[in-house]
Amino acid sequence: MKIAVLPGDGIGPEIVAQAVKVLKALASDGLKIEMEEAPIGGAGYDAAGDPLPEATLALSKASDAVLLGAVGGLKYDALPRDKRPERGLLRIRKEMNLFANLRPALLYPELASASTLRPEVVAGLDIMIVRELTGDVYFGQPRGIEVRNGERVGFNTMLYAESEVQRVAHVAFGIAMKRGKKLCSVEKANVLECSELWKEVVIEVAKEYPDVALSHMYVDNAAMQLVRNPKQFDVIVTGNIFGDILSDEASMLTGSIGMLASASLDANNKGLYEPIHGSAPDIAGKNIANPLATILSVAMMMRYTLNQESAAQRIEAAVKSVLAQGLRTADIYTEGTKKVSCSEMGDAVLAAL
Ligand code: NAD
């Protein structure tokens, strides 16, 4: 199993180093893993004048999975748009045809007080949002700003082809099968034709998954239900723009950005795995960042791309164990727990593993 390791910028190298320790430990236990590192984002620009150097893209395409830290930094903000670090990230997702974005929102009971919601509403929360990533109003044509009847109008096109809905629905049903066998499809079919088609196609695909209980919800209601009673959900599947908003809402339920992993998959379950947070320039180089989101991204990689469920569970159990021991990085620290550095947290996960 070949893994491309792309640390990126800011805290990226620090947190990825901890995840690499975990991968090496799994390798020494017999998992056949090969890793190769390459620059992306600002580091790509520094090394090759391009936020996604050709060699990095080639390595990523030739690998089974990609582990990414984060990209971005103040020193790159003045670059032309196509040279900015974030462009590297958008391009690698597009070049690798990663159309399904998996965003778990998981709250460990030990961290329930970090949420702005009452602990009983969120403790033990474990939902997965599957967001379509390459279609919808973000990419639909026509789009633009033009003058009509003497004033400017801005317009975008919300558009989904059947095949786009089918493939992301299959991913979502597949994940529901591996979890609680409940899938909620979120759209706005009472108003939008695009959503009407989405719903019809999801219902057709559901016939292939008789074991999964499918439900449907309008996006406005879903936004409300996520804060009212988030534990009613197991897996949510939705389009690009609704997923963009709902997945951010769901991540805030957990209150700790340093804990949340994500995956973006192609049609063959090849994927890019990364924490949901950015490069955190405010704390970069201080060895205080929380590496757990990146380590949990490796668990997702084991589960969804490399089919190593037991390795995934071992990593997740190790993370649970360090939290139960009371170890916390600064971002999740509360009185009565023990503050540790980024590398100490990595070492603790290794020991628990
Ligand atoms: P950010 O996620 O980097 O940081 C937001 C806040 O959360 C900061 O206070 C930061 O210190 C904290 N934080 C984030 N990750 C943490 C961790 N692992 N441990 C402890 N604290 C953590 O978002 P931002 O400040 O809006 O953006 C900073 C840079 O990151 C920008 O250049 C932005 O474009 C980029 N960015 C990249 C990605 C990505 O690579 N996927 C995502 C979002 C933002």
C-alpha cells in the first residue's frame, strides 16, 4: 500500500509527523506500507514555483492514498490567485476526481464540555456527512455577472446529472452499511427541480441497499435538527453547497476543530485524507497543535481506502485511550486534565497503540 505524504504548511509538518509515527508503527506490526513525501501548498510553491508541483500530483496519482496536513500561510497571501496554496488543494481534489467528501462529526464523551451545546445533546455524537464535491451550483454553467435591464445581475446554475447523484449515493449507502444502516438524504425538493431529481435518483439507488433505512429531509430542517437533536442522524448524504454548510455546522457541534478528520474519495475508493482544519499559522512551529485529527484521518484511510478495518479500530481505540488518560493539547485543555505538546500527544497515541 503506497501512501503519498503531503505535510504542506504551518502546523502541517508537525501534525503529519505524528500521523507518520502511527503509520510506521502499523508497518512494524506487519502492515505493508510504503510512504513517500512531497511538497504541496506554500511548500510546493517554495520548492517548485507551483502549489501543486507536477511531481507531487504524479506521486499522489500513483499512490493508493494521500495523507495531507494543511496548506496556507500569510507569506503566500500576496501571490497571484493561481499560485496560492489553497489552489493546490482544489487542484489535487479535481485532478484525482475526488467527488465524495466524508466528514465525520464525532464527539468523545471526555470532550463533551467543549461543545457549545448541552452535553446530553452531543455526548457520544457520531455522524457522518457525505458531501458531493465536484458538482452543483459551484460548478454548474452558465454562471456570471452581467447587465440586464440596466442593472447588474449575478447568476449561477444548480445542476446535477443523474450519474453524479448515483455515484455519491452509492458511496453514502456503502458507508451506511458499514455503520448504523441509516441514511438521510438532504435536499430542497419542495422548491428546486435539481433537488427533485436528486431525491428520485437516491430512491432508485436505495433499491440496491434494502438493509439501509433511507429518509429524506429538507436542508432548512436538517440545519435545525443538527442543533436540536444531532444524535438522530447516522449518515447524511447531500449536494455540494448544502454539504458545505451542514458539515461546518456539524463540526462545530463537537467544539474542537483539532479533532476532526475527513476523506475525499474517487469512484474506486482511492482517497485523500486530511484534518478539516487549516494550517493554523498562529501556532505553527510551537509544537502545541493537536495532531489527533490527522491521526484519525489515518484511521479513515485504513477503513475506506486500504480496507484495514482492524487497524482503523486500533487507531481509534488508541485515541480514545489517551483522552481517557486525561491527556490534552492546548486547544482541548480543561482544568483537571494534563496538557501535552503535539509530539507528546503523538507519542501517547503510539504507546496506546
Ligand atoms: P485554521 O483552521 O488554520 O485555524 C483556525 C483556528 O483554529 C486557529 O486559532 C488555529 O490555531 C486553531 N487550530 C486549527 N487547527 C488546530 C489544531 N490542529 N490544533 C490546535 N489548534 C488548531 O483556519 P484559518 O485560521 O482560517 O486559516 C489559516 C490558514 O489555513 C489560511 O491560509 C487558510 O487558507 C488555510 N486553510 C487551509 C485548509 C486546508 O488546508 N484544508 C483549511 C482551512 C484553512
